[in-house]
Amino acid sequence: MAANRLTLMLTVAGAMALSGPSQAQERRSARELGIVVGVLPTGSLNAVTDVEGVRVGQVTVTDGDSINTGVTVVLPHGGNVFRERVPAAVVVGNGYGKLVGFTQVQELGELESPVVLTCTLCVPRAADAVLTYLLALPGNEDVRSANAVVGETNDGYLNHIRLRPITEGHVLRAIDAARTGPVDQGSVGAGRGTRAFGWKGGIGTASRRLPADLGGWTVGVLVQSNFGGVLSIAGAPVGVELGRHYLRGRLEGPGSVEDPADGSIMIVVATDAPLDHRNLERLARRALSGLARTGSAMTNGSGDYVIAFSTVRVAELAATPPLVNDEVSPLFQAVAEATEEAIYNSLFLATTVAGHRGTAEALPLTVTLEILRRHGVVR
């Protein structure tokens, strides 16, 4: 009876989060605060959904201070992704994590399912829910094998993760809710219970659009940030000046607060550029350079994964030849910039969350902006 009651409460909480306004929108994105990352222009939304056809759906699951978790789903298009597969690749920065479906994507170079992000111990249930979704799609009645792609970060500080609160219903509702357009960021979906650089982390997104003479392609990034290090924003030593960073206790001695650098980040990269598996893998590796710019060293206990896909269907690549090597460098610049900004947005738009083992405070915007002004990042 208790278990049924908890499931009901979680389902209701997820539905409320899906239909209600996001607390994260009470804060402001990095760009809204005057922080401009890189040299390339953004898409109109500055989100992964600037890549035509890409859809994002989210369900946030809460119950008091014990449950803070959720599901974030990225779909490459609105059709049957199993039948209309897209080229894809996965890159691992540090492999302390769980990514279901990784080996088949690398072997075949194709994505045939939504990309689902959730909490660590919820991965098996989420993967099973993705199979339910794929097997039920019209045209898939005879399917006997499908490769669900599900990634995670560990939100066990704010979330009673051992309860494994994510249900099939949450995942299916997130998939059903997936839409083009603006993307909620911060303490929502799979980012509800995460932390980054000692502060509240979450979901963040950004995009870059190349000029027409460089192809006019768009690169969009969505991140689930839950990692640590020494926070740097556009080159400014924010973590050091805020007095919260990895190794501080070892360097400054007893009494100093040291934030751990272990954790994880999931990075989803989408592009409308016609890239094959090999160059998608190269693109994914450059997303890690954007991660490094924010101050991550991808430590031993961190799971740092990049899933990259093109929205050009595999079947269309024969008629749309993939870009050659000499044409992809601008895309590398685009993905590094978009990843860096998406991580900042996951911090700037996150709200303070009280959870299972403590409270994760939101990055203090006023003090952070003062630091950035001193370093010439913003005026």
C-alpha cells in the first residue's frame, strides 16, 4: 500500500511539473546576463531545438524533500526513429557512468531510439520504458530487437535514489510531451536533483548557427550537469573567488571548504549538418573541450559522456553526401561554444533545492556578476 501511494504521489508531482511553470525561469540565462560565449551567433531559441525537427520532453518528479529527480528526453525528429534512424556517435571523457545502448551506437553508427536522461539507479526502468514506447509504434509490430539509449547522472544527494522513483509512466509521458520550441532549464527534468561545481546544477541548453558561406548548419547542445572542478566562466576564476572549488581544502589547509569534483555530465549534441558516424564522433570529442573550459578535469569518479547525432536520416545520406573533413572545423568551434554556454545556463537557471541529504544552493547571481565585471566578462 505504501509503495502504491508513493507511486501515485510521484506521478502527480511529475504531471504538475510537466504542466506548470518552471521555477528555473525566474532566473536568467548566461546570455541574458550579458555573458557572451565565443564568436558564433546562436539560433533563435539558443537551444538544442534550434536544430530543425529536434524535440525535447521533460517530467520532473518530486515528493517532499526526499524525491528530487526526473526524466529529460531528446528526439531527433517527430517520426518513428526506429524506422527512420539517424547517424550517431558516442564519446566518453571519463567512463564512471551508465549509458545503455552505447556499444550498438558505436558499432553501427546509428541512433534508433530517443535519448533519455535520468538518475543512475533509474536507468534500467527507463530503458524498459523506452522499449515499451518503441515496440508500440505503428509499423514496429514485428520488431524483436531495439536499442534503447539511456544515460544518467547520480542525484543521490538531493534524491532518495535507492527508491528508484522513476516509473514507466514518467518516461512515456516525457516522450509524449516532447516538442520543438523553447526548453525549460535548471532544476527540471533529469536535472532536478543534480549539482555542479558545488552549486545546484541541472538541465542547460544552447546552440550555434554557422554563416551561410560555411554551410548555414546549426549545432544544438543539451546538458545534464552533475560534476565538479574549479568553475571558470568565460575565463574568469569564479569558483576561486567564490571560495568553492575542488582541492581548496588541500591547498588552503584545515577549515577550508572543499567541493568534490566527482559526478557526471551527459551532453547531447544535435546538428542538421550531414555528418557520418566518424565525423559525428569527432564533433562529440570537441564538446569535451567546451566542458573543459568551464573548469572540469573529468575526474576519476565522473561519468562524462557525449551523444551526438545528425538529423539527416541514414537513408538520406546516399543522396546527401556527408561533409568532408575540410568542412567540419566550423562545426567543431560551434559545439565547443554551445557546450560551454549550455553548462553555464544549467547553473544560472537552476534554483535552490532542499533534498534527501541536504540542500544545493543556486549559484549566487549577484556576486557572480560582480566577479565577472571585475574580469571584464560583462559590463
